[in-house]
Amino acid sequence: MKKKSSPKSKSQMPARYEHFERSYPSVIRAVEALGEATQSAGPLDNKTRALVKLAIAIGAAREGAVHSHTRRALEAGCTPDELRHVGVLAITTIGFPTTMAATSWVEDILRGNRTK
């Protein structure tokens, strides 16, 4: 089952997401239900799933998704070094420039965590 978002996660939701959620609540509920189903569809533990989701976001070069999945991975107990390692692993698949962009997005969140 999906872990409920912590207050910290909810407060960091992009304004665009919050607007979409207000405009299309049934769509958001369906997406959340799909997310819950995929989370419980196999044997991976929370931490491993969080690392995989971050890797997918990095591979897709989606800045918002990398930010989101970096936060979620930290909440799942991943360490900053583990998150950085996911970025390093991407180099041979997505190339150095894209990896540099993606790892900077991971660092955006890690820097934010260090200041709090």
C-alpha cells in the first residue's frame, strides 16, 4: 500500500500539480490508485523501489520527477550517497551531459535538506 505523503512532501508540491489536483480530482485519485497497485505488484522493498523510480526519472531527464523522487527516496531511507550513485550509474546509458543535468537536480534537493 502507498505510504501517505508526509506534510513536508505535500508542502513541496508544485503549484501546477496542486492546480491539476483541484481541477481533476478523479484523475488524481485514479493515478494514485495505479501508483498503489504498481508499488505492491512485486517483491521490491520501499527503498529499492524508490531508487528504481529515481533512476527512471533520471533516464527520462524529467527535472520535476527527479526532484520528487529524490525527496521520496530520502523519505524511504536512502542516503545522499546512494542517490548520487544512481546518477553516476546513468552516465553510460544516457550520456555525460544529461547525467550532469540530472545529478544537479538531485543536488537541488540534497542542498535543500542540508539547510533545514
